[in-house]
Amino acid sequence: MTFSTYEYKERIRKTKESMTQKGIDVLLITDPANINYLSGYDGWSFYVHQMLVVIIDEEQPMWIGREMDANAAKVTTWLYRDNIIPYSDKYIHSDVNHPMDFVANILKEIGQENRNIGVEMENYYFTAKSYEQLKKGLPNASFRDATLLVNWVRLIKSDDEIEYMKKAAVIAEKAMMAGIHMIQEGVRECDVAAKIFYTQITGTKEFGGDYPAIVPLLPSGEKTSTPHLTWTDNRYKDGDAVILELAGCYRRYHSPLARTVQIGTPKDEMRILAEVAVEGINACIEMIRPGIVCEEIEETWRRTIEKSGFVKESRLGYSMGLNYPPDWGEHTVSIRKGDKTILQPNMTFHLIPGLWLDDYGFEVSESIRITEAGCETFANLPRNLTLKELV
Amino acid sequence: MTFSTYEYKERIRKTKESMTQKGIDVLLITDPANINYLSGYDGWSFYVHQMLVVIIDEEQPMWIGREMDANAAKVTTWLYRDNIIPYSDKYIHSDVNHPMDFVANILKEIGQENRNIGVEMENYYFTAKSYEQLKKGLPNASFRDATLLVNWVRLIKSDDEIEYMKKAAVIAEKAMMAGIHMIQEGVRECDVAAKIFYTQITGTKEFGGDYPAIVPLLPSGEKTSTPHLTWTDNRYKDGDAVILELAGCYRRYHSPLARTVQIGTPKDEMRILAEVAVEGINACIEMIRPGIVCEEIEETWRRTIEKSGFVKESRLGYSMGLNYPPDWGEHTVSIRKGDKTILQPNMTFHLIPGLWLDDYGFEVSESIRITEAGCETFANLPRNLTLKELV
């Protein structure tokens, strides 16, 4: 097990506290990160429906999933075997049986059909159809939107979680350095991506790496004008800039990191863009401390870059830690105008002030932890535009 | 672009044909594989809401997505720039603005608010909340469930798609051999996974690899009793069996493959299980041909293994090809009892008769193409339990 039973029980306690505040008796959790957070469950089975059921007056949650995955629940969770409930394969990708019919029947059998039921309305793993089937199967239940309920419980990390993110950062640094080292005129993009993957997963001699929730993002040349392209088997050319956004991952905990590399001589506008972005992120890291409000970070960034005439419409970062594909972000706090979250120690963010213009762009980022007095970055690599002279 | 504009237009034509049959005027596509299939769009941006809108009486579909991803749509799709509609970052992970509010407004602006609108009710990337917001924003529209509409259009592959899957199979073979080669007593699981990833992404000298929709699955020892565990940094021990399920991927097209390795001497029951499963899959590959019904494959399998007293409750395989995380399966045809789909040339399946018992299991699989006369496997590797003698 990844954490002590004590830590899992504390997480359940905090979750129930939030359920009570929101008037929720039964919480149906479908977000794989939330399932892992409360139960320890870990497996690539989230492509079929699975669920953790937290009932306010029951000590342990209940795992409901596909029969072939029940042994994975036995191996990876702290739950009693009686609380692991498998459903048959006839519910898989069927147009007549839906796993939520099974879930509704279980909830009826255990007398939960008249209660206030919380569901994660805005989650990849709770489809529109899931909600329809649950409403059909439990006509007397009252449904509440419990989107992000557990995500908010995840916001402040325990010291053990911070240790995992530090290990993830060691891997992120290694993967970034491996990628930067390889990028050169004539090298294929896929070969750089392969080396990054290898480094992410092999980890260090002391500990191995887990798969990050997002694959390495590697836009180059004109494609640096947009952040979420992956790679091709094209070869880099003299003059190409390459953005690398990647994470290290240790036991599902992430430390993301972004840097930008220039092959050959940078254009003047790229040099300027890089200097502005680095000055901006440095100013933020300087001022971040507990007690300030999230949007103040964005204000510092905005005032710093506007001196050079730059404007960034998109947010500057977000809370992150434990996660599964397709995103390492927690979807709770965003570093942007209007976010009034007060920073507290052991909150963790990916601070990523990317700037994407019409045909070029620059990214630099840090994963940070709020400390007692300020903030610290998980990784420690130079932030400037990395110049790769032609060989 | 990955395919000719002609091929994309043919796909749109077939999609509209199906829309007409189902009485759908406006199809809102959120499945990233379906978006890619019809537009070419490719980027890891599906962790935020994005959509392809196919309107029955408009020539081209419309892409709606996050502002910073609009340049990715310009780079990767065949769409006119006017059909690429970005929404602002204020819609991202916000509790006041939802991207479907933006979509509803666009549909109103272009006069589509009174039509029959198809939505993918059962898809990872169409949340329960998305459906609620659309209904709220378009009270006069009539919503229809269009789950799998485009997936069914994807069922029979073009010759170009088959070529991509063949390339993916070359990568899958290489990755499988690399993994098998490395597995040995004392080796860390993560180091095997890292080598597999490296091989999947670097591909061959002629073409590079893309990221598969599922990471390598590597249960070992007692954990072979369940299929969807990934890896740890533990070291393999004498007597461990290791299941490897992985895919090669070329431009989002997959060829999955599973094999089982034994370190040291196998237990008798493992030897028997392996022989039964291999006999079963061989019998299936022998009989598969166009014109038969899908469930006949399962019957052949069942009759073959029941002679040895084995029973498998879960399905035997599924249609696959183009995909994104979290699944390479197409969610249409399943190889199981009750599936009456008639096999036709250029359908492609992952035939995966895994057997998982209480504390051990065995997997062997092939990706297959239905040919004019029978079927062919994309990869070509021995199917038996691979024995790794201790060194």
C-alpha cells in the first residue's frame, strides 16, 4: 500500500466532513485519482466504469468494478474483501446493459435508494449516460453535484505526498535534461520523445517512475505557437525552437516541468519573449507565500510582462499532484484573475506562464510547494531559453 | 495531413448518411478519435472540452476548442480557418462558465437551436454536466443519443488505415521482443516498462511511433490474476510469470499484442493453462473468415477450452484501430455470445483470450484483419508461454 491506513482514514474523514456540509449521504466517486486517494486502488481499468462509494454512516468505502479488476482491488486497496463488488462482463460496452444499472441495484439492496446521492457531474469518467441510468434506476434518490468534492480535500498535501512529489521532481529533471541533451539539428522528434519516456519510467537507481497523466508535449518550429502537440518522426532543423512540457511521476504523484530549447541562433523576438517570460516567472516565485490570494500571483505576472508590451489571456497555473490520464491538474484552484483561494503551506501548483503567438511561442514552468515562509520549486534547472549550437 | 482530403470527405459522407438514418441534423462529436477521424485533429488537448460539429447541410465540420489549441487545429486539420472556433480561457475549469454554454451560443448564432442534435452520451469526453448545460442553453433543441455513431463508421478500415496498423504491428513486435528479452530474475519491473516505452516511441528507422492509448500492462507473480495492473520498481523473482499487454501505435492507429513469460520453471497448472489458451486462440484464427457471425468465434473458443474444463466469462476481443487514451478499443463490436455482427473484409479486432484465475493467469492475443478469404494477424510472434531460464 502506498500510504498508511491511518492516512487513508483521515482522507475519508475529511471527505465525510465535506459531504455533511453539502448534505450528501452517499458519494459516488468515478474520478480515478479520487478513487486512488481514498482507497489506494491503482490500475489502468478506468476505461470501463468503476466507482468508489462512500456512505456517510459506513466505516469503509465500497469499490464497484469489472470482475476481472476485482483482484486488482484486492491487491492495491486497504478495503475488506466484502467491500469489493465485481460486476459481470455483460455490462461492458453493451447497448443493453449499463454498469450504472448494476450500481443502482446494489444501492437499492443496501437500502440507500432514498438518500441524497452526490455524483461527479464534471468528470471524464462519469458520462452523461451514467447519470441518466442512475436517475432511472434510483427514482427516489435526490442527486447532488459533488464535482471536485474530493479534489478539494486533495488540495493540501501531507508530508508523505510531498516526498512523492519530490521524487517525481528528481525524475522530471532527469527526463528534461535527457530531452534537452538530445535535441539537435537532424535528430527525429520521436527519438527525443522515446528518450524522455525511457527516463520517466526507469526513474533512478533508488526508485522507479510511474506513467505521467500526460505524455511529453513537444511542439517545435512554428508549432510552438500552440502547447498541446506531441511529436512526429520529422527531423529538427537549424533555427527550430522546441518546447518540452513533461512530468516526472512517482506512484501517481506528479512534478510537471516545461522548458524551451533553441537550435541554432534564436530570432530576436524569441530572445525577447524568453526574457520577458523568465522575468515574469521569477517575479512570481519571489512573491509567492502563504496568506496571499491566488490572483495576486497573476497580478505580479501581468504587471511584470506588460512593461514589455506582452499580454497573456490564459491562466498562469493550477493545483496538481496525484492523477491519472488525461490530466495531471486537479481542476480546483487556478492561478488567474478572480481566484480568491488563500495560499497555505503544502499546497502545490504547476506555475506555467506559456506565451503562444501567431507562429512561435515560449514556455517555462515550475512545480512549486507553498512553504511556511514562501515557496520552493520541486525541480532546480535554469529557466532561460536553452541554446543548442549546431554541431 | 494524415489522409487525403478525399478520404476525410468520404468519412463525412458516411457519417451524414448515418445521421440521416437516425434523424440527426447536428452531430456534436466529443470523442477525440472521432474528431481525429473526421477532421485530422491531433493534440493532447482532450483534457479540456473540445468538439467537432457536423451539420447535415453544411459541407465542412466546425472545430470548437480552447483558444491556445486553435493553432493546433490549423496545423493538423483540413478545415477552413473560418471553421475553427476558439473559446476563451475563462471557460477552463471554472465553476461559473462551462464550455458548453459557449457551444450553445454558437449553435444559436448559426440558427441550429431548433434542430435534432446528436450527442455522444456514453463517452469519456462528454460529461454529465456537459449534457445538462447544453439542454439548458438550447431548450428548443431535441437531443438524440448518438453514442458510437462515428465509431460504427470507423468499423471497416480503408487500405491506408490498414497500412498504418501494419506499421503499428512492426512496432508492437519490436516492443514485445524488447520486453521479453529483458525480463529476468532480479530485473526491476520499471526498467522493462521503460524499455518497452522507448521501443514503442522510437519505432523503426523508417518511421517513428506514436503513444498508444494504453500504457504497457505488466502484472507479474500473483498479480497475473488480474489484467490491468501496470508496474512497480520491484524486482522479478524466480518462478514469476509476467503478462505483457502492449500496443504499437502509428499516427494514432494501434496494433495491440499480449504474451506471457515465465521466469524459471512454470507450475504445472500454468503450463496447462497456457496450452489451453493457445489451442483456443489457434482454433479461432483458423475459423475466422468473412460472412460468419462474431459470436461464432466465441463458440469455437468455448468449445475448444471446455474440453480441458476451462470457462471464460469475459469477452474474447473487440474492434479496434484509431484511438486516444484511455482505450484503444472502439466500443462497437465485441467478440462474445450475442454479438451478431457479420464479419467483413478490413474489419480489425484485438482477439484477446485472457484467463485469470485466483492467483495466476495467462494472456495471449493477436490483432487481426478480416481478409477476403479468412483472417491474418498483424504481428507474427510465437504464442506459447515464453520460458526464460535463470541465468
